[in-house]
Amino acid sequence: MTSLRPGVAMVSSAAVLLLLMAFMILPLYRLSRDRVAEIAVIEQSITTLQGRINELASLRKIGTFPRAMLWERDRVSEAEVALQNRVVEFAQHQGLNLITFGVAPKWMETHQEHIAIELEAEGPLTGVYDFLAQLERTTPPIAVHNIRLRKGNSYGYDDGAPGRMNVYLQITVWSFGAASQ
């Protein structure tokens, strides 16, 4: 057998080395190209969010809030009571047995003061549906912050009729309140 010439061996080694480098560099190039595309998407999201933040900040400077959105009374505490009375009235009208109800703690910072009510009740599932529908149609609007439903006790409600399953409802509703000036 004849040995390879030193020049051919060197060229072969260089070719193998170039192939190895190509197989290592090409995936790294693709990975870096993908990362650059991801960075561009993130930068666009940042720009969009910054625009939204600026828009919201400019709304705060306006200083007026649509009166149709407010539970307005002489004092904000009276607006809380009015909201509570309305929510309790809706629940009772739909045949829900109230367990507890009252003013809920504030959980968010808003430009306009908000008022919140917590309520626990039991009653037929159809009554809960109708109660939620009444809340949705209310003016000024009432929003649901938190709601929990589970099967309730069967104190005469679960008679086997469709939609008459007794449920336990725990709900926090809120709206914007204001003292009239």
C-alpha cells in the first residue's frame, strides 16, 4: 500500500474540518436568526404595550367619568349601600336564599373610586342564571369580579326537574361609585 501524499492528507483534513465547522455553525446561524426574529416580535409587543400605557395615562388626565357609569349618591358609602340593596333585591327576586352579604374590600386601584359587594346564597341553578342576567342588564353597570359555584344542599330545590339542581353561589360584584357634588 502506498501512503497518501502529505498534500492530499492536508487537503482531506482541511475538508473534514470545514465540514465539521459547517455542521456546527449552520445550526448556530439558524438559531441566532430565529432569536433575532423573536426579539423583533418582543420589541413590537413592547411598543404596542407602551402605546396602550400612554393611552391609559392620557385617559386619567381627562378627569371626567361618564355619569351613566356611576352609582352616585351623597356619599360613596351610600352608593355602596344602594349597590348592595340592588344586588340583594335581585338575588331574592330569583329565589336565592341569602347566607351572607356585605361590602367587599378594595382589591384594585382605579382612577374612579369603585364599590364592591360580596354575596353568598343558595338556590336553584336557574335562579342563579336569572340573577346573573339581571346583573348584566343593570344600569349603572355591575361587573362580576369573582364567582364560585358548587352543588348546594338539597333543601327542597333538587326535585329532579331540569335546571332545578340546588347550587351554592359565592360572588363579588363591583361598580364605580361617586359622591355627588
